[in-house]
Amino acid sequence: MLYRSVVKPVFDLIVAATAFTLALPVFLIVTILLFIANNGKPFFFQKRPGKHGNIFKVIKFKTMNDKKGKDGQLLPDADRLTAIGQFVRKTSLDEIPQLLNVIKGDMSLIGPRPLLVEYLPLYNDRQKTRHNVRPGITGWAQVNGRNAISWSQKFEYDAWYVEHMSFGLDLKIMWLTVFKVFNSEGISSGTSVTMEKFTGNTL
């Protein structure tokens, strides 16, 4: 398919490079603020599976500090989310560094979100199709609930996107993403400031 193999990668590169250039002042300001809030650690890098399950390192702004309890374990997410981190997450500014992943070719602007490597053995056959394309900064699941929907719903949206990928659909997702960001929809799940871990499928 011409769009998937040629047009989309070129479009991703042009838009990501332009967007990062325009967002550079904001990127630098947020980096400085998070550097202060997180004791010199404004970013975090984490291994994620990309297209065909190939592993790459995703870069994001670090919105939570590393404070630990008396037992030496990290405190719950809600207790480690800093004020600036909360603002960065609410406005989705934490996604700006991933434009660099798009420029490198690890990610796309639109596609299933790159999840944890530990989830790879837990997917059923349909869920595995999410790795037939490059992961995205935003995607069909993000504009249909993001962290406020269940894992099964999220994966169904991902699989549907892979089956129906088109330029028109990508433009629709980009527009809906802007709308969702301005309305701060779906940032948290119903029980946590982040999405609960995926533990496998239930019958």
C-alpha cells in the first residue's frame, strides 16, 4: 500500500521536524522546569517494542520523581507526580520529545501507542497485529478514551486502526487529538493517575 510504505513515513518526517522546531522554546522551558523538579532528571528513556516487535528507546518528559518510602520502594504514582509534571501530562506536553523518535524513524505520528516490552507475550493473535505498523504518538485508541478505557477496548481500537489505516483516518485522528488535548480527556484511568498494567487476557 503506497500510503503505508511511502507517503506516511515522508509525511511523518516533515511534520515531526517542523513541529519540533516550532515547539523548541516550549521544549527547552519544560526541560528546565523538570530538571529542577526531578533533581536533574528531566527525561526518562524506556525500551518499547516498535514495528514487528523490534525494540527501541522511547524518550518522554519525566513527570514523576523518584521518591521512595521507608521500605525503599517507589511511592505510588499519585504521590510522585509533581506539580509541573501534572501540568505537563494534562497538556500532553510530555509527548513532545517523542517527535525525536518519529524523526529517527522509530515511531509514527499516528499509530498504536508503544507499550511495555513485558506485555509482548500476553497478546492474543489479534492484539499482536498492533505491531504490524510503527507505534504512534497518538492513535485511534487515544482519541476514543485513552487511559479511561479498558485494555480490551484499547487493543480492539489498535487492531481496527491497523486494518483501516489511511491518510483520511490519520488526519481525523490528528484533529481529534487536538480537541482531546484542549479538553484534557482520558488522561487518567478511573482508579489511577496512569493506566493500570496489562496482566493478560481473560476469557
